[in-house]
Amino acid sequence: MSISKIPPSKARALAALMVALSIPLSSCTKEETGTLLGAIGGAAIGSAIGGDNHGTGKVIAVAAGTLAGAYIGKEMGKSLDRADRIAMEKQTQYTLENNTSGQASTWHNPDSGNSGTITPQPAYTNKAEEYCREYQQTVTVGGKTETAYGTACRQEDGTWKITNQ
């Protein structure tokens, strides 16, 4: 049975199950949620592909569907986190180039609710004659804030590269 031939009653049941499970999953990370929902969807598809047969073939189809769905769901959860990193990297580049020492700037991803700050310190020239700045950065994920310190140096193309010298 192909995926497109999943009976409407099974498709509705699967959709209802995924919605019901998403409510308690709100405390999970996006990667964990994606993994679980992908596994459930993969199991349902594997069950449909395995047909009405209750033997080994159906068990294998469900197991394979579960594993494939979990992997795909996990990767989808990770890709959502990339949006946070992109927002943070974009704001870090802007801040290191434009803010005065001690002037913090913030980033926020409205889709995930994650946010952070970047506070640059005075610029200096290092031993390699590169223009560098130390900075403090905070990242808040799921209400928990972490603080980090680093060093970045301006590259020839004008971008800042984290060197942590």
C-alpha cells in the first residue's frame, strides 16, 4: 500500500494523535519533539505500507517507518534551531562592527522564543595586526540563560570571525 492510499479514517486518527501529543510536548526541545512526532508518523506510514498482514512483514514495515520518521523528524527539529543561530550570527556581526564598547544589542527569534545579547568591548590590534574585539554574549533558550565570552577579529572582507584568542 502506498502512502497516498492510507485510508482517510487512519489519516484522521494519525492527525488527531499528533495534535494530542503535541500539547504535552511543549516542554520538549524542537529536536526531541520532531523526533517523537516523526517516529509516530513513520510508524503509521509503516503500518499502512505493511498492509493488513499481521506477520513479520508488517512488524518490519512499522519498525522501518518508525526509525525513518524519527530520523527525519529529528533533522527537521534541528533545522529550526538554525534560525536561532542565523539571528544570533547576524546580530553579532552588526554589533561588533557598529556598537560602541559596552553597548549591548539583542536578537530574538519570534518563532522559537529564544533570544540573546551581544556586548562588545574596546577594539585592539593583536600580534598578527588584526583588528579585534572581545565580547560578552548571553543566549536564552527555554527560559534558561547562559553567558559566554569570546574574541572576534575583522577579516579582509569586513566580516568578523570568532577567534577566541
